[in-house]
Amino acid sequence: MCSEIIAFCKNLMLAQAQECMVEKSLLERKRPSLVTKVAWEVSTLYQKAIDLLDSQIGSQVAKKNKNWQKFLQTKFHIYQCVANYCQALSSEEETNYGQSIGYLQLSTDNILAASKVVKVLQPPLKNAVKYLTELVQTKTQSATQANSQVYHQLVPQYAELEEITGALLVKPIEFSTSDKSVLGTDIFCKLVPMSVLESNSLYSEEKANLLRSVCESIQEKDRELGEFLSRIDVDEVLSYNDNKVHIPSDVAAVRTEVSREEGRVEGMEALLQSVLQLSNQIHRKLDEVCMYLTRDSPELANQIVEFQSQADKIDEYLLQGDKSNQELQQVMKELKPKLALLTATEQTFANSLPKIDLMTVTFDEAAESRLQLLMEKIQEMQTQRSALEHQLRRDMDSDDITNQLIASNGSNREEVFGMGMKKHKDAVAVIRQNCQAQDNILKAMTETNASLAGLRKELNSVRTERENVFKGLVEAWKRLGSTEESLKDGKSDNNNNNNNNSNNNNRCLYL
């Protein structure tokens, strides 16, 4: 805070303290002349506070709270009114009735000035102004009437009235910011010294560096282990004799779609039979037309030529249709077993897939057991490593050497650091041993995996065969849609040819 604001606060608090003395004097019914001096000093203090608010810095405070200015002005006029009113009472006691009326008129002017600025303030001040207004007006009327009827004293002008001097009954008490008798117990006595905070920060950095180094080693070993296991695909080797079959998502989707469209294959077979029957029927009718065309009839020569041309076109269409029908029959013959596999139960579907022939595969069964044991070791190693890392993090988070640093008074800081870091030495050593053990395990797994080369070769072959089967099933379902469209088109073409052939047949019979 700047000096102007401090001075403003000082005068404001002195004025408030002096107000208490005015109230005390009134309650104790002190002489009016004494109350006059005390009240006048209150107005003087408020005037000083107003002057400070009018300064450059004080005006900035006043802008933030515009009521400050009006509050101080109201207080100033109220206590000038009280001072002049009490001075009027004092003059009346001394039988100076004209002088008393002069002070009452001054008091009236003061309270009217207060009434103009009190409008925006709180009700307590408004009530005080209202009370003083009624009091002063009543006293002024009675004093004026008494003087005009009885005393007939001359009322002096304002400039002729005796100037009032104030009496300051309160004073500010200076205090030292380090005096315990004034301030009491130091509220900051429990704060940690800055040197200890700095040392604590350095220790935290040492812990962070150690933890960062350990975590980087763990992450590197985890990455190395993940790449190794992905490369050798241990799960496939260990589950080669398992009956469970992994069905790709696209094959599973096709099986679901086939189950929803039950009867579609049977419907296509029926459609194919109807196409073949219709084709045979066209052949028979076309043979009948050809028999009529062999008749020797000169008068029908033109019609026979026309019929012969149409019969040749129909015969050409039939040759193309027969070829297409044969292709469709072959396609349905190829698709039928694959579609039947798609509609089979899950167990039947799994049993029909290619499997490894253990009778023809030679491999070291003991190596399989060793591989299983090594995988269990890896699981145990990963679990232990993760637990040790989390425990180290918790220990470092709870590691606080503040009390030791305070006790050492800043000396032997390195010794305190060493004792603190020593607590984590064993945990870090176990983690590093865990990481080193991984190299030995991976080396043993590499050697064991080499002993299973025959089994792995057979597994790769079976995997390739299964992928081909899965691919053929998906393609068969896609091909089924195009085959169905071809059957529908073939039936439509045969219907057209049949109609044309029937018309020719009927015309030949007519002739």
C-alpha cells in the first residue's frame, strides 16, 4: 500500500475512534462545550480523509467505490452539525441567546448539506440525518421565538461567530512487527527453511533420475521380450494338439449370413432344374418345327424359308444356352460341398479343416515341455518385474527426508542424501537382476525352439492350407450370388425362346 492510502486508513480509523468518544460523552451527559470540541475533531479527521481521496492515488480508490466519497462527506456534515448544535447549547447556558441562534443556523446548514449526499447510502445514516434534522429544526424554532419575544438579542453573522477548536481524545499506537507481545506467536514458525526446501528439491531430482533409469531398462526389456515372442509365435507351437480352431472374422460373418438365408442353395438347385427342363422343352418343340419344314410344298416355300431362318436363330440360342447350362451345373457342383461346409455345425466345420498329422512329424517332445516351462518362467518374470516397479514408485513417493535435513541444519547434506538413496538400493538391484535373467531365458528359448523345427514346419503348412480353405469358402459365397443372377437370366432367355418357338410351332400346324 502507498503512503496516501495508509494515511487515509489512519485518519478514517482515528475518526471512528473519536466518534466513540462523542457517543461516550453524550451518554455520560458531559458539558455541551466538551462535546463540541470532541465532535468538531471528528469532522476535522473526516475532512483530512476526504482530502486524501481527492489526491491522484486516492481518486483511483474512489473510482472503484464511489460511495466512499459520499459516506465521508455525510459523516463530515453530521459531526459539524453536532458540534455547532452543542456549541449553541453552550452559548444558551451562558445566556448568549443571539449567539446560540447563530450556531443553530450553522447547524441547520450542515444537516441540509448532509441530506443532499446521504440519499445513496445505507438506512442507518439516513435515519441519523433525519433525526438530527428534526432536532435542529425544533430547537432553532423555539430559540428564535424565545429571543424575539423575551431576550431581543442581536443574532451575529457567521463570520462574527467564535471559531470552534477540536480536542483529539484518541491517538494511534505504533507497534513493532517483531514484538511478540503485540503479534503473539509467529504463525510462520513451522515453515520449512528455504535451504531445506532446496535440498529436498535436489534429493527429489536424484530419486527421479534413478527411477527414470530403472523404468527405461524395464521398458527396453519389455519391448525386446514382446518382439521375441511375436517372432517365434510360441502359442501356436504349444497349442498344436488343441482341438480349438480360430475362425477368421470374415468366415464367421459368411457363416452367419448363410444361416440367415437358409434354403437359398436348395432354391438355386430348383432354379437350375427348371432352366434345364425348359431347355429340353424348347429342343422338343424345335424338332417338331424342323419336321414341318422338311415338307415339299411349293406354295409354302416363302413361309418355310422364314420359319427356317427363325428356327436357325433359336437353335443358335439353344447351343449357347446349353453351354451356359453346363457351366452353371459345373459351378453348382463345385460350390455345393463348400456351401454345405458353411452351413455345418461348428464342431463339424472344425473337424473338416486340415490338421497336423502327428504320425508323420518328428520332433523332440522334451523340447515342448521345456518350452512350456520357459513360458511359465517368462510369465513369472513379467509379474515380478511389474510388482517391483510399482513398489519402487510407491517407496520413492513416500520417501521424505525433510526432518533429517532440518535436524542436520544444512550440514552433511550429501550424507543425508546417501542414507536416503540407500533405502532403495535393494529394490533396484532386484529389478536389474530380473532384467538380466531375461537374456538367459530368451537364449534357452531360442535353443529349444530350434529343436521344434519339424513341428513348426508342419504347423506352417497346416496354417497355409487352412487359409486357402477359408479363402475358398468366402469366394464360394461371393460366387454364389453371381451364379444365382446367371440362372435367373438363363431362365428369362429360355422363356423368350420357348415363346418364339411355340408361335412357330402353332403357325406350322396351321399351315
